[in-house]
Amino acid sequence: MDIATIIGFVFGTGVLGFLIHEGGGLERYYSEHAVIVIFGGAVAATLIRFEMGAILSSFPTAIMTVIKGAHTNPRDLISEIAEMAQIVRKSGPVGLDKATPHDAFLAKGVRYVADGFDETFIRETLERERDLNLHRLEMASKVFRGIGDCAPAFGMIGTLIGMVQMFAEMSDPSKLGTFMAIALLATLYGAVVANFFFLPIADKLTIKFAHDELNQTLVIDGVLQLRAGKSPAVVKEMLLAYLPEKHRAELAEAAA
């Protein structure tokens, strides 16, 4: 589970709760006008911008990304693939039947090699799964970023509507404070919804996209090397290209 996300949400909620409490309580910060403008407007704009299927699939994808959080380290993948290559060298592809890689994508590729599938099938199948996974993450990121972008805009729209109502009641000074509060709350809601929820999750999805693209491409190349029966040293040397120079040296020192 992603501890950083949990800590961020808890800490942010605590800060907002404290400020609202010190500012006179929750009742001062609730406005049906602001809720309708922000959430109604954001939902409407999102439905116009994206297809229904993309919207519905984005939320489960985002939830799973936030819950799982942790990413497999490329260095661990390289070490694990090198171990698989050692098994293939000693026992052949059949020896991979008993192998239990920790990464699910790698485990699938290893199973294909153990079952004797040809290189073309393995490459096309794994690349298709990788591309579909990346497409889901990219679409979920776009949906959440779209909502995060339009929420402050609708907050400004709510503020403008509140200002119009306030100026329309200039003859009654007792109502000016109420309409001003409604106008400002719309901006507050839009800023909080965007910057505390949707935009951070969109960034988290973008990071997940980058990690999965690197790791799964690495796995595909590694699995194809296993299928070709390359030696562990050759496999590791080829896969080191996926690491920054510093990490390559660290991995080489650990192997030594």
C-alpha cells in the first residue's frame, strides 16, 4: 500500500479540518450553491470531454494505483531475470515450471517460455498487454487531470454568479455578507477538489505509467532473451541499459 498517499490525505484532511474548526465550524463553509456549481459543472464537463466507458474505468484504475502504490524496482527485475537465465542454462526452459517470479508480468512471460511458445507469440502477447495497461493508465490520468483542471474554472463561475447576486441585492446590505460568502466558497471548493484530490491522483497515475512502461518493456526484452537461451551474463548486461549509470555500477558491485 502507498504509505505516502495515505499520509498525504490524512495530513491534508487534518489541516483543512483544523482551519475550518478555527474559522467558526463546518456550517460556515457549506454552500449548496458551491456544491452544485463545482460537482455538477465538473461532471458535466467531464461527460462532454470523455466517453462514458473511459470515465467509468478510470476510477477503478486510479483506486488500484493509489492502494497498491509500490512499484517493482528495475534492479530487482534484472536480478530475477538473470536467475531465470541460470535456470534455463542448467535445466532448459522446462526448468522454469517451478520458478515463482514476484512480478506478475514477469511470471506470465516466464510461463510462456516454460510452455514452449515461440518468440513471436511471446513478444506480441506481452507487448499487447503492456500497451493496453499503459492505455488504461493514460486515460485515467487524462480524466482525473481534466476534472482537476475544470473544477477551479467552475469555482470561478460560481464566484461570478455569487457576485452578480450580491450586486443585485445592493439595496439590502444585510444580504451582502451571505452572497459574498457563497461566492468565495465556490472558489474554495474548486481549489480544494482540484489540488487536494484530482490533480495529485492524476500525477500519481502519470508516475505509474512511466514505471510500468519501463518495467514491462524490460521484462519483455528479458523474457525474449530467456526464450533465446542467452547466458545469464549476457542477459544482465543487456538489461543494465534500462538503469541509470549509478545504479548499473551498484548492481555490478553487488554481483561481484
